[in-house]
Amino acid sequence: MVTIVFDQAGDFEACRAAEKWCGERGISVGEMQGPAPRGLLVGDYCISKWRNLTDTEKSALSGRMTGDMRNGPVTITLDGDTAEDPKPTGSKRRRHSRSTKGNRAREGNQSSIARAAMTAASALASGGES
């Protein structure tokens, strides 16, 4: 499990920094819903608000974004035992929700993205640069 904290000052600055970090690593971020967590999924997905995800969909996520989205800090927690063994994504796991947009992978080798994201997250968490 990898945990990264963003604590930038200003309205939504920590949230924007966390979203940018995820976007640079091919991690999709769920819709904002007040104080509820936001789902994270490696790959190009459209993820519903937390209240619209089923328990099965929640457990299938790659991680969560939590915290005070307006004032910070915001914490990203990615699941997986090691950087080399992240939770399955892409064609190995297709998710659907009650969202009108759906949660399907659009393109790319998801397993390579997952490995790269976890490696970058591990480096960032240990003080290195990605």
C-alpha cells in the first residue's frame, strides 16, 4: 500500500495537486461528493460519486483519495502489496456502475501503467523523484 499526502495551501490547491499527480500517472479520479472518498482506478475511466458505487465496485478500486478537498490535506492511498504487483486493471477487470458514463478502459496497456504508477508513488513516498 502506498500513501501520499498533499498539503498545499489555498482553496482546492491540495486537491488539484493530487488530481494532477494521478493524471500524470494514468490514474483516474472519481467525482467529488462532499466529504466522501473519491475512487481511484489505474487507466482511463469515468468513476461515479462514492454514493453511486456498489460495495463490489468500491472493493475493485485501485485506491482512494480522502481528506478536505477544499482546504487540504488530501491523501492518496493506492492498494497493492508491492510496486510490481498492483491490483489488476484494464482488460483483466472491467467495471460498470450506475453512472451514465460507465467505467470502461479506453486504451493503453493498463498493466504497464499500473507498474509505473506504483513505482513512481513508491519513489515519491520515499523522498525520491519520479
